[in-house]
Amino acid sequence: MFKEFTNDLRNEFKGYNSSKLIKDLLAGITVAAVALPLALAFGVSSGADAAAGLITAIIAGLVMSFLAGGYYQISGPTGAMAAILTSLVASYGLDGVFVATLIAGIIILLAGIFKLGMLTSFIPTPVITGFTSGIAVIIALGQIDNFFGTHSEGTTAIDKLLSYGRLGFSPDMTSVLIGLFVVVFMVVFPKKWNAVVPASLISIIIATAISMTMKLDVAVVGAIPQTLMPENSLKLSAINMDTLYGLITPAFSIAILGMIESLLCGASAGQMTGVRMRSNQELIAQGVGNIILPFFGGIPATAAIARTSVAIKSGAQTRLTGMFHAVGLLIAMFALAPVMSQIPMAALAGVLMVTAWRMNEWHSIKYMFSHKFKGAIAEFIATMFATIIFDLTIAIVIGVLLGLIVLVVRLSRIEIHYQKVDMKRAGIDDENLRERYSNAMVAYITGPMIFANTQKIADIEYSLEGADTLILSMRGVSNIDISSAETVRTLVENLRVKGIDIAFSGLPETTVEMFKRTDLYDFIGEENFYWSAENILRTKRPVPAMHTA
């Protein structure tokens, strides 16, 4: 993997010149403009503070961009990650977040080392869409206090929402107006202008300027330390066995989300650029970055599709774009900290409300519902509500299990079509054969013969409409399990008792092997197996007399 990484670097910077450097620099500045308000907002929404979000974007931009599996990957704090941290902060404090981030980083790093980059591809798309929507709801619910200037209590977004019934809900109209201004501004801001200067940045600048000029009495971000080594950071003394045991599950959730977001981002960006991302190398980058982040007071980071797409559209040439974006944020931290400390929380809440809305994969949701894909809709709804009510890990488990159930149901469907034998159509002129098979019927079976289909197989006995010969055409049977094998044995026994001749045609090798393993092949008799139904119809088989089993 190290050799592949160095080869990628060599190829990436082959022919690098001042023209490409300028493109990387300009793209990095553009991404920094987009990332700045998001970093502050996601830091606040995570339950930490704006400084933590900014530091996360800087460290992630430097470390993860350098080690990334694709030159276009831009990492930092994300709304999805921030959403699952709020309850963790409430239960364990920032020290718990730092320890969980460290553990998650180790998990992701190991996943990359052991080349598990393809595992997330086994998660169904409706499940991913569902937990994305669930996280969007959590982000929106988590910003109600900041948006309305109210106060709530609880460890989860649902708990906080329910606490209004006890604490009361009295919105501060100044905060509401600031939040609404940001929302409306971002919605109506022309897309072509947004590609040059992000609406989120402009709206926050305007809202902050109005707040400072008019000296509005609203909650603000607060002091932003001008250092990458703040007091709130991971100390090795905070790590103990009791803490580690309690944080395993949330750390696993952070790791799973980090892998999913980063790999999906890379897959999407790879399609945009035509350059495929190395999944395992990306996991190593994410793992190393998240191991380092808590020692600088950062929260979990992952590759972000919004910033990555901006980098690509801005002309990024190499991974230096991500590193330049980090340097830009670092300069902003030292140069603009006094101003950023006065940003109204309601303004950041407005940015997050719009971000939450846009996070939803509306095209996929509309497609599922308009085409009435019941299985996909069930997976989407179940995962979304599980994400809101429980947590990401449980939501994914529920979504994947539901997806597997739907898949099993679909794959277990079996089709049996019956057709009376037409000897003339088959091109057989022998009068003896025509007479022999005048009452013959073919049952064409397609699909897996497994436990879910035993009743349908058993019903073949009652679907012959007076036929004295049954040909089971099983060319479309890819698999047969022991339950269906026993059912076939019973079917053969019952038909023989009724004096109905039965023969088998077109069995694939895997099906024949299962017949032999279950002794069904010997029970039926080798002489009753043919390559095709036509071979049977050209064979003068004796008509068995009715007998008892």
C-alpha cells in the first residue's frame, strides 16, 4: 500500500508547474471560504464549540488531504458526524468525544490496513439515504435552541424537543429574525454566484455586521482561541478502562459513519473527475487523521462531499488544494478570531437548518416513492426513524437486516409455469411417442428451490389437470436446499402412487450435486434425468402403474 501511495504521488505531481500551483492555491482559497462557516457551525452543533470545528478542519485538511486516497478529497467536520456527537458530549463531556475519536481512528486505520474499503458497498442505498435523512432531522432539531433563542434540556435531540413541554417555549424574536434572514438569503442567493462566493459565508458576514453595529442582545459564538493547542484536548490521563468500555459503541458508530461518508464522497468525486479513489488508502488517511485530532482538541472528521465538489469545480489539480484550504483556515483563525467570536449563534443555526434540508437526497427519495419500491421505502423509513430514535449503529443494523430480509424475499421467489406437451410443435412424428406423451405436461421452474418455496413445490401435485406424465424442467433452478429436496422426494412419491410418470430435465451441476448429497438422485433414479425435455419426449418411457408407496 505504501508503494501504491508513493506511485500515486509521483504520478499526481508529474509535470507539476507554476500554473497548476496557482490553480491549487485558488481552489484551496475557494474551499476555505466554503469550509469556514461550516466548520464553525458543525463545531457548535456537535456540542463542542466553534474553535473545535475550526481546528478539526485545519488538522484534517493538512493530514487527511496529504494521505488521501484521491487528490480531490477534502476532509473536515460534517453535519452527519456532528449530529451523533451531541448525545456523546451530554453523557461523557468533551473528554469522552476525544477518547471516542481516538478509538474510532484506530478502527478506521485497521480497516484500511486490512483492506476493508469495500465493506460499505454492501450497505443498501435506501439505508444510506435513510440515515442521511435521519441525521438531517437530528441536526435541525438540535438547532432549535440557537435558532429561536430558547433553552432545552436532554441528551438527545428528541429529549430536548420534549423538554419544551416542561420548560416552556418562548422564542427570542431577534434571534429568530437573524436565523430567518440567513435561511432566506441562502435559499434565494443565485446558484451561479454561490459558485464564486458561498451564500453561507456572505449571510454570516452580514448577520454579524448587523449584530455588532446594532449591538443586538443575542447569543454569540464566543472567544476563539488563536492556537492549535487549546486547553480542551485529549490528555492520556483521561483514558481508563471504564471510559474505554463505555465508549466502544459510540466509537464504532463514529468509525462506521466516517468510513461510509468518506468512501461515498470518494466514489462520487471519482465519477466527477474520472480518477478512481483508492478506498483502503482513504481509510488509512481518515484513521490517522482521527487519531491525531483529539490531541489538538478536534472532533471526528470525515471527507465531505460539499467541500470536495467545490474543490473539483474550482480546478483542483493535486492534494495541495486540501492543504492550502487548511492553511487558509489557519490564517483566518489568527486574523479573524475577534470578529468570528461575535457571530450570532442564530446565524450559524440558520446555516445548519439549510444544510440539513439540503443533506436529504431528495432525488433518491422522490424516485423511491414515485416508483413505489415498497422494500426500498421500508428500508428508508426504518433507518431514518432508527437514526432519530436510537443511534447510527443501531440504525444501520436495522436497515441492513431489513434490506437482507427484503433481498431474501425477492431472491426466494420461484416461478412455475405449466404447459401441455405439443408433440407436433416439438417436431416428433413417431405415432407411438405421440400416443405415449399425449397427456404429458411440462412444469418450468425458475428460481431457487429453498425453504420459502416448499409449499409451491408441493402444490405441483395438484396442478397437473389429468396429466399422466410430468416433466420437471429445472434449467432455471440455481440452487436447492434440503427443505426443498425433501419436498421433491415427497412429490415424487405421491405422483408415483397416483401412477404419474415423472422425469427431470436440464438440471445445473450445482443442483445435481445437491440431489446426490441428499440421496434424492438415487431415489429418483439416474434413468429419470435428461439434459432437455425434448430428449424425454424422444424416449419411449414406460407408463408406470398406480401403486402404493
